[in-house]
Amino acid sequence: MRIGITGYPTYGGSGVVATELGQELAARGHDVHFITSAPPIRMKTDDPHIHFHQAAVVQYPLFDHSPYTLSLSVKMLEVFETESLDILHVHYAIPHSVSALLARQMAAPRRLPFITTLHGTDITLVGNNPNFLPITRYSIEQSDGVTSISDYLYRRTIEEFGIKRPIEVIPNFVNCDLYCRMPNPELRAQWAPDGEAILMHLSNFRPVKRILDAVEIFALVRQKMKAKLVMIGDGPDREPAEELARTRGVEEDVLFLGQQNGIREKLGQADLFLLPSQLESFGLAALEAMACEVPVIATNAGGVPEVVENGVDGYLVEPGDVKLAAKYAIDLLSRADRGREMGQRARIDARKKFCANDVIPKYEQYYERVLGYQDMAVGMSVKG
């Protein structure tokens, strides 16, 4: 199959899933064409089945902001025509599904089917804004196929948008062969030279991630034991988090690494992963940590309970409950094995439900179903 994929080319979860999906599909022999404003962060450049097409971010004196939705739709149509794509798969409803809809209309009467995958804040935050709700609902309804990354997000989409068309739940995934625990004594010594426990957080540092809670949890842990907190990512709350670390007197034990590549190698050095988000529609970072045998302390919000089983492969607390999260962290890290048994259980559960080898075929089957529906629709049109 020849598949066009559009997502945000950044460290956010939707962009990571879009990129990893494309690479997994390429590994299975499909030709994948990324159509984005910049090369996706995790995109492999040495795979002959992977191609990149840059959508222009046009700056023109007439516009205060670039009309990216329009230029993206033109690039989608161009790639569809020049590369003979079978299907477009867009991740995150706004603006990508709108651009795909415009591209399909420009391509008519030729077939340009597209699938929209809903990831979370495109429904719960951006799409739910009164300024975007009608166009978000319309672009979802007009998609040839729609998928959701969790049961929670499926229910939320139906409840808040009144979507009538079917939505397929296909969860996020992790390559269980690549994401595994790989001890690196040199890297651990760099972060924790005295053998301290290592807590870790990974996100885009937006307010919804509540990274200040991660610092508060760590400060409580630090009162009881020697430890280090490794913060991977960047975003608007980084500076407040750095200031909070100074205020709590733990600035020397909190390492802000910024945006990083080689995430799986770094996750595999952690003893505990913190995900104190206000809301997560799935919790991809938690899943990646679990695959690396790292137990997770996360919030009982959104789709996270579909990933983390409280008391089995991690712990769940209510958003903002830093004291209980710290209590769980101290309990785990005080054990002789620093929670390794729970971490091993976390990998077992990740492999059981979310391995790429099991999830990617669901996308392939869905593509075939959507294209089959298209064939049926064309046939009915011809008969009519």
C-alpha cells in the first residue's frame, strides 16, 4: 500500500505515534509518505520505504499568521497525485483532517480517501473550543474512517461532539523489541554518580502535564532518600519547574535535559516514571516506560487506567495528589530491588496489550476496510 501520513512533527504524543506508525508500516513493506511542515523528530532517513514531503509554512505580509491549513491541503493533493497514494492518514483533527478534506474535494472526481485518528486534546481542548467545534465535528464526520487511541477518548468524542459515524478504537503501541531495558552503567553514573534512585518524566511540558507536580513529588521523595529526577522534554512550564526546584532546594538533583532523541535508551535507566498529568487520553510515555520495565506512578484520569493497572504494574493517584504519589514512590524505591518486580510486571502487561506486532495489523486491516467501503461506494454510484 502507498500511504500518506500527516501529524505534528514534534515531541508530542500524536506526532510520535504518527511517526512510529509510519515506520512500522514501512518495515512491513508499505511505502510511507510523511507530509508535514518539517521532518518528524523520530523519522528514519535510511529506510527506502519512507519518504518526506515538506508542506510550506507560507509567510506573506497580508496574513498575520501562516494559512498552513491551505498550503498543507495543496501539498497533500500534490503528493497524492505524484506518488499515486492509496490513502491519507491524518493524526490530530485540527487542522489536519480539515486539510485532508479540502485535498479530497480538490481531487474529485478522483478518489482520495482519508482516515482521521483522534489523539486527545484535538477533542478535549482544541476541538471543543466554540471557535473550532463545528469544523472539528464536520471534518470527523466527513472522514472516510475515524480511529481513537482509547476507549475513554471514543466515549468523550461521542458525548461532546455527537458523532454519528462509526469510530474504531485502535490503541497506541510500542515496539516491544526496541523498547526494553538496556542497562547503561555509564549513563546512570552520569545522572546518579552515587548510585541514587532515578525518577524520570517525559513530556512536552505543557500545563496539562502538571510537571510542577513531578517536582513536588520528587522534593518529598528527596526528604526521605537520595535520588535524582531526570526531566526530558521542553515547553512553557520548564522555567516555572526550574524555579520550583530551586525553591524546594532540590535544584542540584533535578536534571532538565531538554528535547532528546534516543528515548528508549534513556527510559531504560530509570527506576520510576512519573506522569502526573491533569488528563491523558492514553499515556504513551507511560507505556514506553513500562516496556522498559519501569513502574509508573500516574494519574487516574482519562485513558491512563487502560494502560496502568493500579497496584499491579504501577500506581494511580488523583490529579494533584502529590503526597500520595510521593508515598508510593518512597515505598517502591525503598525496596531492596527498587521496584524491579513491579517493573518486570509492567513489561509483561505492555507486551500483552500494546506491542506494535499486534496493533499495526489492526491499522492495515482498517485501511483495507475503508478502501473496500470506497470501492463499494463507487460501485453503487456507477449502478445508480
